[in-house]
Amino acid sequence: MRTRWTFTFALAAALLAGSSARAAKAPDDKTYEQLKLLVDILGYVQDNYVDEMDSQKLVYGAAAGMTRTLDAYSQFLEPDMHREMKTETEGQFAGVGLRLNVKGEWLTVLTPMPGSPAYRLGMLPNDRIAEIDGVSAREMDMTEALKRLRGAPGAKVKLKVLRGPEEAGEGAWKSREFEIVREMVKIESVVRLKLDGGVGYVRIIEFSAKTVDDLTGALKQLKKEGANSLVLDLRNNPGGLLSAAVETASLFLGGGKLIVYTQGRRAENRQDFTAGPKAPYAEMPLVVLVNGGSASGSEIIAGAMQDHKRAVVVGQRSYGKASVQSLIPLPDGSGLRLTVARYYTPSGRSIHRDEKHKTGGISPDIAVEITPETEGRLYAQWETIYAKDEKPRSAVKPEDSVRDEALDRAAELLKAREVLGVLKTDPQTP
């Protein structure tokens, strides 16, 4: 009994000590009384539950439950999950290669990561995770799902997913099963191509610590190859580091222009992120591609380019994730991923997704709608095969490929701008 109470009062003291760093509470605040309730419950469970319980497991469960009352992006991370999240930010992790989000009661694929096992097997954005290794994933929290999906490289995980158009109702969703072998998934940052007509193409897969360096190198190489305009492809880019997204935007926006601002709970928590005085590619004609898998950092860039009329945004409405998370390490190796602010485009737009009213996201200047089937085939075309002494090639044979309508439209816009520019400056033109 003494050990138990020593532990519980130590927990209460630690939590109260942590709260002392915050601003003073109102006199009628009942935080201590509410915290005592938590301590009492912990004591009753330790003394009376039918099986003996690990006190750390109970505390972790309480922490996880607390964060589940917040939003879909805040979560308590046990030490192994905390380590994996940090590793992922640094560039790789062991798992199946899925970015997940929560839509209603379903864990939903935000995007498969290119080159990952899930990507190669054909999983798509908006696939609902129905089962993981035979365990129902409906209403499963994000922490539990990631724990089941990630693991040692070489181990298998079985997934049952539901796929179908959301607007057609529940009956239209069909189940599919995948057996995926976990592996180390490297987060590739940038893919570049030189298109016809002086058009360069860069696809940013995710915003990591290396993105800006990779992008700068790609742009320099494209310029050497004769590119004088650019398609920046942010389709299925789920975001990543806020700083990397801001630095990416700064390559195309100069003059100290506002890129994005974040606003926390209090007015004084506003933070502005601006471009530098000069941008190396401020004059390069630019088209930005987005779709329903473009979220967070990719929406920051699309929103900034749209508000400043720096680029034309082409594609489909983006996802609508406009919240900022901070990863807070805790003393025992666990961590807290906490939503601390929301971000707004330079004009003050909030593009945060509203499930109830089906609003949010960046609306493209030019909409190009494609079917899920075509989108899946496009993902396969993006897969690149590397072989010794051979040029990189698409995993799909040319005769089996489909037209990328959004990319074609973007390239046409840039080529037309080039032609119109020549016509405008030609002295013989009437």
C-alpha cells in the first residue's frame, strides 16, 4: 500500500510541477481536484483490479486517453513510438510505408510513400484500414495502429482495407486484402525530370530535413539542362517539417513576403514566417500541382503561391490539414505530439478540413479531376526501376501507361506563357 501511494502522490506532484510553468490559472480552477480523481482511480485499480497491473502501463493508458480527447493529430507516444517518429523525421523507418489520418471512425490512408511496400502493392489515398492482422481497426487510435503496422524489417503484416468513392455511400466500399512485408522505408525527398519545351519538373514527396538541399540541387541541374520554367508537383505530399516547407517557398518568393503564419490559443502566440529579401528562383514561371493527398506543408506552399499570385495551382482540392504539431520529449523516453497552433495563408485563409461541412483545403485555380483507377495507375508509373548500366525507367511499360492530365495541363500552361512572352516582345508582331 505504501509503495502504491508513494507512486501515485509522486505522479500528482510531477504533474502539478509541470503545470506550474504555465500561466496562472483562474481562482476557481479545479485542476488539483480533478487530478486527485485520476490518482484515486489509479489507486483503486492497483488495489482491487482482478489482475495485478503494471503501474507504468496504467499511466501510459491514462496519457493516451487524455490526448484522444483533443484532436486526430495529438497523441501520446510510448518510447518505441517516440523513437520511430524521430527516426522518420530524420529520413527512414521500419514499416509498410503508409501515412494515416483519421476520418470519422476510420483510420484512412493519407498517402502511401513512394517506393514503400504498401505503395508497390497498390494501396491508395483514402483507403480505409478495416483490419490489421485480423484485429478490427475501426475506431482504433493512431498510436495502436502505428504500433501494429511498424516492426522489424522482414516481418509480415496482413491488412484488410475498404476502397470506394465516399460520395456513393457505405455500400459502395469494397474490401481488399494485402500481405505486406515490412522493410526499412527511406523517405526520398525530391524527384526531378526535364520535360519538353524548356519545362522542368520537380516532385517533392515529403518535407524532411534534407528537402531544401535536395530541391536546390535539382533546380540547379534542371537549369543546366535548359529548363526555364517549372512544374512543382506536391500531389500526395502529406507535409512534414514546417521549416522545410517555409524554406522551399522561400526559393520562389522573395521580398520578405509572408509565407504563412501560425496562431496558438493566445493572441501573442502568433508567429509569422517570411521569405528572405531575395529568392534565387523568384522570376521562374511556376505551376503547382496538388490533389486530395496534398496536406500540411504542401498546402502552405500552394496557399502562399496562390495568395501572392506567384504561381498557378492545378489539380484537385487539397486535403485540408492546417494544424501545427510540436513533438515534446518526456523524461522516460516517451513523447507528446501536441497540436499547438493552426496555420493561415498570407491572406488569412484557414483551410483546415471540416468533415461535417465537407470544406477545407486549397481549391486549385484550374481543376483537373481524375478517377481513382487512373490515379492508381499513375502511382505505378511514378515507380522508378534502377539497374546497373541502365538508365532509370518506369516500372510500367510505355504501352501500359496512362496520361497524366494534370501534369500535361501544367506543362501546356508554361509553354503557352513562353509563346505569349515571345509574341509580346517580338517587334514584328502587330
